[in-house]
Amino acid sequence: MRVALYARVSTEQQASQGTSLEAQVEMCMNKAHSLGLSKFEIYKEGGASGEDIDRPEMNRLRNDIASGKIAHVICVHPDRLSRDMTDKLIVCREFEKYNVKLVFCDAEYQDTPEGQLFFNMQSSIAQYELAMIRKRTSRGRLKAIEKHKKIMPMRVAPFGYDLVDSSLVVNSEEAKLVKMIYEWYVYESLTLREIGNKLVSLGITPKRKESSNWHQSSINRILTSEVYVGTYWYNRRKCQKVKGEKTKSGNPKKTYVIRDRSEWVQAEVPAIIDPELFKLAQAQRQSNVTNSGNVKFQYLLKGLIRCGHCGRTWNGTTYSGRRDKQTGEKEKYRCYRCPNKNPKRYGEEVYKCGTKTLRAELIEEFIWNLILRTIMDRDTILSRFEKNSAVVHEQIETMVEALAKRIEEKEKERARVKTMFVREAITEEEMFEDLSKLNKDSKSLKSELQSLQSRLNENQENQEAKERAKQVVTYLEKLITQEEDIPFEKKRAIIQTLVDKIIFTFNEDNTRCEVTCMGHLDIFVENIDIVSCLQYQKI
């Protein structure tokens, strides 16, 4: 059996005299000779951070120990094994399991209660030192940004800019394309795919040269980055490695958490996009979520109709009518109906909604004409846009508080799982399995929290709604006057801009109903004749 000599230099360190890999190996070899040991196996870890146990040479060492090839492990100092206390305990427990003796050059390690206590204290100090190294490094970068307004080196400058002498400078040709992308998205309601196809047809390639084709994420980044309105944010995201998990390429898996906005550092850069156009793009992006998905038939009011009796969101569906005399196939009719009309539950007593199924083309024409009659009342629309949504604001704040508590509970669960492992109540495999599940839960909760906080920030900017509304209404007025036959996508965008939901409430015999449009347009119409206007007549 051999003696393992383990040496490591991290990426944060300079391989200077006394800490270089060669110097560490020499110290370990001298220690081995003093103990009368020979037959060495050397494990040199160059450029590997001590924050993660998943390192090539460390993995080889652990495999050799499990195979019975190693009897002693000699290392300069405990922090060369790992700076993370939990990782260090995992390694040491493996050494004990295979009766491998651990020896340090700069520290004594004895398998006694006192020796383990001292070892754990050193591990805690090493973990603290790693955190302080990162903090000082990060603080230095942030100070350079705040004091000197420098833009840190980046792999590729954002599309529309060039990095010149630590400053972002507008690239005039690319800036024109950025403006076109925003106008296509906001005023022409083009999808990301359609925008990408347009860019390719124009022979425009992305900033990064890995591919000549545009990707959805690249276009989405242009439409959401605040750099285009003159603000470049540093310290916005916090990177965390996910222990026990790797990417498909074999690298350690990482998660990114958005820090509290108070920790962000702002750097001013030249703006390319007008702030109002940028806000319209974010509103369009939010509304597109409701209209997501790929369906065979288009539904103008998808996700907007609510049942006034049971509160469910109506579905778009189809019914078969008469058979075509030439093809023999039944003609399909688009319809809207309450999902509780035919509940998808059996074997128990369920509520069945008795509302009528409505023909899609009839109800869509009715709502569209209703909006057209109202949309020209400019003052009414602007007043609706300025309406203070205090109730919504309060609801979102309550949800944010609840999510924050749940995230805090998940972090406490993580700490409990690690404690259980240290106390040998669970195995290493069980610990990683539990931590993996908690990481996924936390990621989902943090994503939901981020979405709510974004909505909260938008709601707090209500005082700017009037100017945004003027632009929307001006565009809609121009669109309606210039185009007699407005395409489906633009109709959908107009309705989503002005209406949040449409409520149908029927009378007892389902012959008449009340229609209520809620949102920036609050429209109420009562006693609509269902039979003559909206009812689906089965053929």
C-alpha cells in the first residue's frame, strides 16, 4: 500500500514560494520520510478552489482509497483538503472507514475528542477565510465601478455596444437594429422567432460568433436588459454551486440567485432605447405569457373569459357540425365553454356549471366591437390606466412575505440535513438526495418571489402610467384608422393591453347574460340576448 501526497493550489492564490504545488509536495515528502514511510503516490491539484470537494485529483484519491491502494494521506494543512467544513468531514469519514491515517505537515491531527474539536475549529476558520477572500475581491471590483465608473472586462459587449477603455460605447449600426427589434416586438407584435427570422434574412449575425443564427434567449436578453435604457447593473446575481450535482458537460452545476436590489451597483452607460418604449416591451412580454402555447385553432379571448357563476377560466374547444359533401369530414366550430360544464372527475359528486357553450367567432366579434366603441373615448382609457391599484399592491406584498418565509424555512431544512449527516443520522447519499430536492424547491420559490417582486416594482411606478397610456392609445388609434382588417395577433395584443378579464354571468334560464370587461377598460353590459347573439346552436 502506498502513501498519498496531496497538494492543491486554488485559483485565488498565486503559486508563490511556499504555497506552490512543488513546495507542498516536497514538504509532504519530508514529513513521510520523518515517519519512515515510502512508496509515494502524488496527487497535484492545480488551479482548483477549496470550496468544492468535486475535484479531479481529489476524486482519484478517494477512488484509490476505496480500492485499498492507500494507507496514509499526507497534506500540508487541513485547508488544502477543503475549505468547506461539511466537505472536509465527508473526506475524513471516508478515510476512517478504510482505516487510512491522515497526517498534516503544519498541524497535528489526533483521533481524539480534543483533536477532532481542534480540527473542526480549523475547518471553520478556513471556511471563514474563504468567504472573506471573496468578499474583499468583490468589494474591490465594486469600488472601482462606483468610484471610477469603470465597466469590468467582459467576454462580449452587449449587442449595440463596444467595450472601449473600460467604457461601453454605442455601436451606431447595431443600435439601429436594437431599436428595430423593440419596434417589431411592441408595435408589430412579432414573436421572438419572427424577429430572429427577420434578422437572419437581413444577414445580421449575433455578437457572439459561436453561431450565425439568432437564439430566443439572445433576443429576449435584448428586450429585457436595462443596459439599453442607460443602466448597467453589477452585483445583481449571486452564484452558488449545487453540491452533488453536475451539468451535462460534467462541470459543477450552478444556480443564480437575484440579490436584494439594495446590493446592486449601478453604472451609467449611453442609452439606446427610450424608457417608455422599454416599459411597453416589458408589458408586452408579460401579456405574452397568457397567450403562450401552440394550439391548432386560434382563440382571441384565450385565458380572459371567467365564469360569473363558478369563477373558472373558460376553455377554447371545438365541436363537429355538418359533414362536408365533398370530403365527408365534419366541419369544426370553435367555441368557448366553462370547464365545470363537463368536469373531468368521476365517481364522486361534483359541481356542474349549467352555463351555455358559446360560439367563438360570435363572442369574439361581440367583444371586439364593444372595445372598438369604447377605445375612441381617450379620456376614459387614460383615467383607467392611472387608476391606483392599492388592493392589488397589498395582495402582492402579502404573497411576497409568505414566499420569503417559505424560502427561509427551506434554508433551515438544509442546515438540519447537514447536522443530521454530521451526527451520522443519515448517509452521504441521503444527504445529497435531500439537499438536491431542497435546492429545487428553493429555486422554484425564489423564481416565484422574483416574479412577484417585479410586479410589485411595476405597481409602484403607477405615477408613470399616464405617459405610457398615451403612447398605447395613440398607437391603437392609428392602427384602427389605418387598417380595416386588423390581423389576429394585433387584435389579441390590443385586447390584452386594455382588458384583464371578461366575466359572463347568465340568468336562470340561460337566455340572457351580463358581460363585464375588467382592466384598463371597465365595461359593463347587461341583458345580452344569448339566443340571438351568442348561443352555440348545435347542428
